[in-house]
Amino acid sequence: AQSVTQLGSHVSVSEGALVLLRCNYSSSVPPYLFWYVQYPNQGLQLLLKYTTGATLVKGINGFEAEFKKSETSFHLTKPSAHMSDAAEYFCAVLSGYSTLTFGKGTMLLVSP
Amino acid sequence: GAGVSQSPSNKVTEKGKDVELRCDPISGHTALYWYRQRLGQGLEFLIYFQGNSAPDKSGLPSDRFSAERTGESVSTLTIQRTQQEDSAVYLCASSRRVSGAYNEQFFGPGTRLTVL
């Protein structure tokens, strides 16, 4: 069975600082991995995904993530945080070809 | 085009009452999913519909939960005899046909259910 662990329920950064949100997964098959963002009172929006091929994937809003099989990790990064990045971020792994298994989420707080 | 819509956006009910939550998927999307998001938790898969195939109900937490979908259109999630632990945001997602390859799931804004 697949599972996802996100380290840190809350991460605080200053505007302009590096953003690093950690995600580790377990999967019995080559994983499809995702990062979603959820703004207050909104649904989830796909930031980026890894399926096959290049292990460094770029997403929207300047975010990127690197799939590291040896570390079973898929950490999300952004070089310079912006106030508008404040939101909750979810890492997920695909189960089969259908349902997603999510981590518990990490709330990103950005201070001026 | 229009995204996934859900109604109501908020629902407050008393313990023991039944509730119905509605999801309108994106037109042309044959797959539909329900997830539950409890406070401080990630999203939990509840149920998955794919076209006219039998739904995958493996995530439903109890027999108080049920869902229906007619064809490839609207779905309703019903919770009978609601309990306080049912309080959560219920999210619906839809995607194109799943046939041996992943298709992106598009999420609705959710229904926030509060059971008093």
C-alpha cells in the first residue's frame, strides 16, 4: 500500500527566502507523485507531477520538485517565497491508476 | 470551461440527521472521486466512479456513507445519521477516462460539513 509523509505541519519563511517542503513516500510500484496547493476556501490545484522521465519537474508559480528514488523523497522547493505562496500544500502518490493517497499537508506561512 | 462544482458550499446539521452533498463534474469527465478532509488531516479517499463500472467503495468509512452517480453526470454523497466525527470538508474531483494511464484529477471547492 502507498503512503505519504510530510514533515512539518507548518513551515514559516520570510518573503524572498527559500521554500522547502518535505515529502517522503512508500510505494510498492514505481510511483506517480504530485504536489497540490490549497488556498483558503478553495479546492486543490495541481502544482506539479512526476510520472516518468526527468526527475526534476517544474510546476506553476516557480515551484519545482525532485524525485529521488534512493531517498523515496519528492521535496518541493521554490528559490524565493512570495506572500501569495501562503497556502496549504499536499503531497500525494497515485494508487493504481485512479485514487490518490495524500499526506497530511503542510501549511506554508510567509512573513514580510 | 466550467470546473467541478459542489453544493452546498457549507452545511450545518444536527447529529443524527441525514445530509446529501452534490458534485457536478467537468463535462466529458467519466471518472469521479470523493475525498474527505478532516481538520489537521490529509485527504482520505472515499469512493471512485468510472463510467458505468461498479464503483470502488473501499474508502467509505461506514455503512452510513453512500454515493450515487447516474451515468457520467452528477454524483451525490449521502451521509445518514450524521455524527460529530463526520464534520469535514468533502471534496469531489473528476478526470477523463482512466484506461491504463493517469489522467489529472480536477478538484471542486468542497462542501464544509459541520455536525453539531
